[in-house]
Amino acid sequence: MSSVVFSNFTLSPTALDSEHDQVSYQGQVVKSGTDQGVPNHQVILREYSRDTDLGTVTTDSQGRFSGTVRIDQSMQVYAFWPSDGMYGEAWTDPATVDYRQLPTMFTVSNWATGVIGETTSLPGRLTRKDATGEWAGLGGAPVQFTSPSGAVTEVTTKSDGTFDGKVLLTGDGQWQVDFSGRVPGAGPYGPSSLTTGYIDARWRPSVRSFDAAPEPVAKGATITGTGQVVRKTATGGEEPAPQVTLAMQFSPDGKNWSTRPAGSAGADGRFSLGAAAARDGYWRVTVQDPDYVPTSGSSDYVDTKYGTAITGFAASPKTVRTGHQLRITGTLKRKTTSWKAYAKRTIRIYFRAKGSKKWTYAGSATTDGKGRFARSLTAKKDGTWRAKFSGDSACLAVTGASVYVDVR
């Protein structure tokens, strides 16, 4: 069996890095003791330590060969000529190839807050230090974001190394940002990892079924706002917002709002908040809780009027014969700066027979300058009498106390 030898085997370059990972090799195989090349035979480039094949080429008519391979780690390589029955095996001395992973580094923007159940932006940049020592953006690199709950999102850096991770926030906590070092079409880089600062994920609330009552309300009296606050969940649904901090707000024009003392919702998100009503205007509830996005519900317009009262109401005599006259009297007052007589207003008088639930209109009277009213009516049955003021544009309606009269 004839023997062959390698002539002029070269390997270049022998110093590689993440962005320069291709090695060219060339040489010639000749018959031993001659310069006659051996054509049409395979030459294999191998890793020395494990005899792993890296590339295969075929000699030309002069026994010359050349090829290119990618190498992504430091190793020793050699060229190998396998035996084919005519020529015995041959190989070159091993040559050393040094590979250096270029270091990488994350820089990130301020990731401070976000909303639970919504996608938020986590921007940053991945850079690498090249062979000259300069830092520049690394494009086409996969970046993984791992949430506090373990969910993983992956994005790819732009050509300048910037990235904008669109991730779903499921709660507060720190995110892990990782680059494995692998970039498609390039040798491995040094991996990078970063743990973010604490991201405060807040709830997004909604105020439902808000109502301000009574409508209208007496000036200076308490108006009560009721409703429920719900919040968006991490999965996009809704649930009650327990113990969320709230405040009533008032505006005379629906534009400029003043805030009343704060309160809170119950475990089911329902609330009942009170505030003093001083004038006509709009009322609403606003969420003022550090764990929630500030939110205001729809408003409710409420008229504010002077309060009224019927005092000293009486029906006499308390015992009267059938068909005889009853004297109905009382006084109507309204509260402006203080309680004062309310003159020239109509008072309607009602009667409910003993055993009945129905009130029947019996007559009316008009208040005098001191707010007093009086009316004589015929007594026909045992029953209860009362007086009512229906209200007007400035004052609230009011129903006075009831008086029972025994008719015999």
C-alpha cells in the first residue's frame, strides 16, 4: 500500500471571536518521496481531542485542497487522509485555534410601574465589546424576559441592539432579563443577565353604578354616593376591588373638582360615602389608592334646595262627633341661614281612615306671613291626618307628623 504526506498545510486565521469565526484551510497531498499530487480523494478537517469531523473537501487534479469551516470554541485541529486501500492514512500535526467570546452587557430604561392585566413596555439595549475594545449594539440577538411568576417572553434586538419587550404584567416584582450568548448566524457571545428593579404593578379600577342621593338634597345635609369598584385581573377579567381607598368629589360645572374626605370600599368593592351638600352641582367618586391607577367614575348632577319642616301640626279637637268641624293647623318653615317662616305656600292636607293604608286628599291651606296655616274640615270617620308641602324650585318637599282623631 502506497503512502502519502501532506504538503504546505496552513490554517488561517487562528485567533477567532464571536464575529470572526470562519477558518480557511488549504494544502496538498502528495505521494511519499515525490511532489506528485494525489487527485480526487477526501481530506477531512478534524478536532484533535475528540476526532470530530469539522469539514470534508476533495483534492483536485494536483492533489491540492482548500475549504472553510466555522469554529465557535478554542480547539486543536488537524487534516486527515483516510485510507482507501490504495493509500494508507495520513495526517498533519495539530494546529491551535483560539476562540474568544465577545462580552455583552444590558442597559435598560427606568422600569418603574405598569398595570396588572395589561401589556407594558420594557425597553433597553444589548451591547457587545468588539475585538478593538469598542462597545456597540448587538443586533439580531434573542432576549428573554422572565416574570416574577415564571412566564417567559422573548424578543429580538434591532440592528442597533435596542429592544422593547412587550410583556403582560401579572403582579408586582422584579423581572429577569437574559441573553444566552447565541445569535443566529454568528458565533457565541458572552451571555448577559439582568435583574430589574422592583416594578410596581397597579390595578386598573372602574367605578360602576354610581348614584348620589337624595335628589334633590337639602343644603348643608349629607349627600351619599353609592356604587361598586371593580378591577381588571391579570387574565383580563374583572373582580371586586376590596378595601380600595376612595373620595367623593364635587364640581359646580363638571370641570373643576374639589375633593371631600376619603373613605374606602368594602370587601366586595361596594361603597357608601357621605359629604355635605352646599350647592347645586356634579358629584362623583374617584379612586385614590396607591395600588390603583387614579380613576374617576361617571358623575351625577344633584339639585341642592333649602330644607323645610312642618312644625306644630295639630287637629282639634282630638275627639269629635261625626259631621262636626275639625281645625287643622301648623307652621311651615324653611332653613336658609336659620329656620324661618315660609309664607304664601300651599299646604295639602290628607286623611287615612282607620284600618286603611290609603291616604286621601282632603283639602288645602295657604301659609300666612308667619308661615302658619289653618283649615276647617268635616270629621266623618276615625283616622289619621297629616299635612304635606310639595316643594318648589328653591325648597324641598316635606310631610309633617301625623295626628289621630277619634270620631264618634
